[in-house]
Amino acid sequence: MTKKAPTTAATQALDRLGVRYLSHRYEHAAAAEGFGEEAARALGVPPQRVFKTLVVDADGRLAVAVVPVSAMLDLKSLAATVGAKRAVMASPEVAERRTGYVVGGISPFGQRTRLPLVLDASAQDFDTIFVSGGRRGFDVELTAADLLAATGGSLGAIGVAR
């Protein structure tokens, strides 16, 4: 028997916008440290196709960076993309409070506060990508174009291979 996909703020936002996506549940291990890597393994997809959602502080303004779990965020590139001089990672507490999600389950969709979003340009290399569906153990699969349209986001070369 297939488990029904959870209803989250992310799926509600996608449904409201009429965005097509596929739901993917997996068993989240409480001891997991790399949430994105865990998702890639559990879903059986390359980590380059699974994207993590990171909240950053760019000159005092928050923004969202969406990069492959196989890469690191290039904070200088992100800052330049959003018109800031400098960017640093937001604290987990700030990220959770502003998005309404827990770290490891932050989705680009349905955030409490809509923040400027930059998607790494490598997302264009795939027909579909995976991002958090709004909770640990749940991802949604969709096109990069649909992610950008749904969030009003932009593309940027913001990921660096590890």
C-alpha cells in the first residue's frame, strides 16, 4: 500500500498555483546529518538532481539559495546575484522562523515570508529536480522552470562542486 503524500504548506502552494509535481516520501533517519544526501540515497537519484534550500543573509536582507546537495553554496556569487556586497548563512533559528519550516525540511514553496530566491543554473541540466516538500522525509519533483515560475526566482551560478 502506498502512503499518501503529506499535505504541507509547500504542496498547498504548488496546488494553488496549478504547478505539476510528483511527491516522493522516504524514511527519514533521526540520526541523519546530511538531509539532502539522505534524500538522494533514499530516492535513488544522483545528488546533483536533489537540491537543498538554504536561507542566507545578504547585507541584512534574507534570501533563499537552492543548490544541488552535491555542491556548496558560493556565498560571493549569491551576494553578487542578489545585488549585495556580502552574504552569510542565516542562523537555523532565523531560517526556521522566517520560512515556517524546520532545517532539513525547508522548501522553496509556501514559506511564511516570501524571500528572493536564486536557483543554481545546474538545475537546467535535468528534466526534473527534487526539492524539499516541506518536511524531512518528503521531496517534490518538478521542472526548474516551474520552480522559478512558482517562486518568482532567478537563475545564477551559485553552486561550487565539493
